[in-house]
Amino acid sequence: MEDKELLALFNNEASRNRAFSLLLGKYQKRIYWHIRKMVIDHDDADDITQNCFINVWHNLENFRHDAQLFTWIYKIATNECLSFLNKKRKRFFISFHNVENELEEKLDTSTLISGDEIQIKLQKALLKLPEKQRLVFNMKYFDELKYEEMSDILGTSVGALKASYHLAVKKVEEYLKLN
């Protein structure tokens, strides 16, 4: 179902719940995996995904159509994700490197994380990146978003995103060579 149809259904009180169920079916999995790549832990990703869609539910009536619906939802998910990571650091008074170590430990010990050795190495390499570079890398490499979409989501220029992605790729390559 097209987004316009979903939004029309949502704006009708009688079909609002059905529309939201269809929206969840269409976007929830992609949003979950976007979040999961940032926070690693399944339970955290599940909670953040739920918070994201609660925000979508509360704000969908005000959606202005100046972006695509997926881009708007993706932006909400990204903000929820970054907010979660910042709160985690502040709550436990831990530095970026300690959060990185905690996430890396989850990669090593979680039974919910599957993948071969190369995939795990790539995830560990990504954890070495600053959050914003990791986010840009994930958006471009895994989610295959165009720079223009990323610019809409992050409010950053295309040039800055290209530079950030290039730096992230170089750092990942370097990490993979050394490990």
C-alpha cells in the first residue's frame, strides 16, 4: 500500500488502527534493524523501536508531507537511538569508549547475534567509529540510503555526509587490516 493511502486511512478515525498496523508491517522491521545496528542489543533495539512508533502514532496527524514517510520515521528512529546512547552515557557516567566496550562485549556474548567471523569483525570495527560516523556508514552501506535522504534525516549537507562516510570507510578498512 502506498504511503498516501496509509496516511488517508490514518487520518480517518474509523480506520486509524488498521492504518497504523499496516504502517508497522511496512516499516517496523527496517527501523528495528537500523536501530539494532546502532545499539547492538536486541532488548534495547526493541524498546527504542517501540518508542519510535509511539512517537509516530502521536505525531502522524501532524506529518507535513515535506519528506517521504519512511524518511520521517527513520529520522525519529535515529533521534531516539542517539538520545538512548546519550542517556546511557550520562546515566552511568561512562565515556564513549566504555559504551563502545560494552556494546562490543554484547557482540561477543549475545546468543541473539548471528553472523560469521567477518560480520562480527565488521560490527566491532563499526563500534570504533564515532556515533555520527557509524550512523552515516550504516545508513549508506547497510540501508543503501542516498546522500540526499541522509541529508534530510540528519540535517547535514551532502558534502559533509560524503566526507563522513569516506572517513568511516577508511577507519573500518584500517581496523579490518589490523585485526
